[in-house]
Amino acid sequence: MKFDFDEFRRPASDGVIDWFRPTGSTVVDGLRLAAINTVFLVALLIVVSVSSLLLRIVNWVLPIPAIFPAFIVVIACLAFGAFGWQRYAAAHGRAAMARGKQTRPDVFGALAALPFIGLALLLISSGILSLFFAMITFSGGRTFDALARILYGLLFAGAAAANLIVARAASD
């Protein structure tokens, strides 16, 4: 039995990149894109937290009115993410055609949108619950926070819908 040393000469990053490369299988590629989207969402939440912290520091030193900087960061990151979704969905379509498999963009997009759907449901449900408590306590601050949470939930629900639309458009 011969041992192949060439396998150890490949950089470790090649194996990671191969893991993210579309195979043409709708379920596997959809779940891979869902994993990528989950990492993307965690990074997005970290960026939003850091930008919010920086805004508080800037407002403490130099009070400047700002209009939802976190909302702007989320919109910019989702626009950047849509570009990545389109490229991955197109690569999935090419891989499926190369293997002679039928592409199912609705299933692929729905699986890829699962992290966004989960986050949207979490934000909308907690926003509605917070809105209920705000109405009970007559708190304007809680009302504003609850409405902002619902707005972010609707934004991520829109991102889930955009994921489906991009998957369908890339497969045509």
C-alpha cells in the first residue's frame, strides 16, 4: 500500500474552500448556504454592536444626532450579502446542470433563508411582547424599542424573501 504525500502538501484552506463549493445537490447546497448565512448573521450582529458602541462613545464626546446607524449598517451588509447569494446560487445551478440534476430554486432558497427566518421570528415575537409590556406600563421608551425590534424583524424577513428571489433569479 502506497501512501500519498501529495494530500498533505495541499494547504488546509483548500479543504475549507472545497467544503463551501456547491455540489449540485439542492438540499446540501441549501444547507451549506444556510451555514454561510448563519456565520454572516453572527458577524453582522457583531458589526452592529460595535457600531452602536462607537456611536455611543462619539455621542458622549460630541453630541451629534444620528438616524439609526445600526439600520444603515444592516442594510449595507444585506446588500453585500445579496451579491454573495447570487454568486452562490448561480454556482449551484451550474453544478446541478453539470451533474444532470434538476435545480429546485425554491427549496434551495428556502433552506438558505432559514437563519433569516429564525432571526426574523425571534425579533418580531420579542418586539410584539415588548410592545404589549410597553402598553401595559405606558412607557414611550419601551414602545420605541419594541417598534424598532419589530422593524428589524421585518427587515430580516425581507432578507429571507430576498434570498428566495435571488435563488430563483439565479437559476433562470
